[in-house]
Amino acid sequence: MRRDYSIYLFAALGSFLIAYIVVPITVIFIEQASDWGMFLRTLHDQYVVDAVKNSLLTATATAFIALFFGVPLGYVLARKDFPGKSIVQALVDIPIVIPHSVVGIMLLVTFSNSILDSYTGIIAAMLFVSAPFTINASRDGFLAVDEKLEAVARTLGASRWKAFALISFPMAFPSIASGAIMTWARAISEVGAILIVAYYPKTAQVLILEYFNNYGLRASRPIAVVMVSLSLGIFILLRWLVGRKNAGS
């Protein structure tokens, strides 16, 4: 029997992208390790600490808002056919393809001073670009749940809400959780729209650009290392918790 080497070829090709991701992350940590003094000064810079807190706070708030509104929408898209459904699904994906500087302009034109230079503005920008991840993941999660299970629960006297809460949502939860994680990750990485809508209060994403423009690479690199470390740590932890829940179920 002829041995099939295609899987090794695919693995080799895919390894290029893995290396492309890993190498810059590794290099920035190595470079920063040789400038430990600057890194320690950055950690004690209250301006940086406040900016990082702002990023974490607004990204987390964005993820919860996306869950509150996105999960119901995902359920409707999974369970109901209605006129214009394809248009709604297309609208959900539009924020992914619109340049984020354009997103900032649109939000500013629409909401004006009500979001300008505020936490509301930061969250508004983050939500616009990241909500599709929660909506699409929720829709796919509910599509994977056999609708007949809900029907059986309904015949046994459960309301639609009870069938959703006790059957559909728990079974779709892994997909929903993955979508929430991706929403959080996308929110905390947003820069373009935030720069236009809410330059203040300062987030770490904006501060990195400001330090780079004003003081150069050496001053901005430690903040980048802090953000990479926090993002990777939180992202891995959340993925591990979701995977552990899946294994337990």
C-alpha cells in the first residue's frame, strides 16, 4: 500500500502560519528582556496602568453587552426563517469588512457628542467591530442543537423560554462561550475606531500609538509586551475553562 504523505505536506504548509505568529511574539519578549529597566518603569507608570485598566474594563463590558443582545439574535437566526433573513445575516457580518477608521467616523456622525471622548464611545466602537463574533457563534451553536429536543420539551409542558434555558442554551454554550472570547479579544485589539471616537479616556491600544509617535519604539514596546502578556494569559485561561467545561459535560 502506497504511503500517503499529504498530511505531512499540509502540516508543513500550516506550520508557516504558526511560525509567522509565534516568531514576532517571541522576538518582542526577547528584545524587551534586554531592556528590563524600561519595562519596570513602564509597570510603575500610573498613566500606563490606568490605560491598561481602561482596555480590560471596556473590552469585558463589550463582551457582556454582545452576549446580552447577540445570543437572542443568534437564536432567532438559527430557528426562524423570515423575509429578509439573508439581509440580516449580511448586516451582521458588515462590521468585519468595513475599515475601522470608517467605523469611527460613522459612529461619531451618528451619535456625536454623546459618545465623544468617553467610556461609552470606547465601548460603542468595540461593540460595533466585535459583536459579529458572538452573533455568528451563537447562531452556529443553536443550529447544532437538534430542534426536535426543544419540541419534545414543549410537548412535556415546558414553555419556549424554559426549553431555551434548560436545553438549547446549555448545549450551545461551548459555541457561545467561544464567540464571547473572540468578541473580547477583538474588542481589546481595536484601535482605529477608538482613535476617532474616544481618544480619551486613554486605552492601552491608543497609548501605544501615542508613545510610539512621541517617544519611539523603545518607549512603546514595553506597553505592547504588557498587552500581549495580558491578552495571551486571559485568552488561554478562558479557552482552558471552556474546554474543561466541555470535557466535563
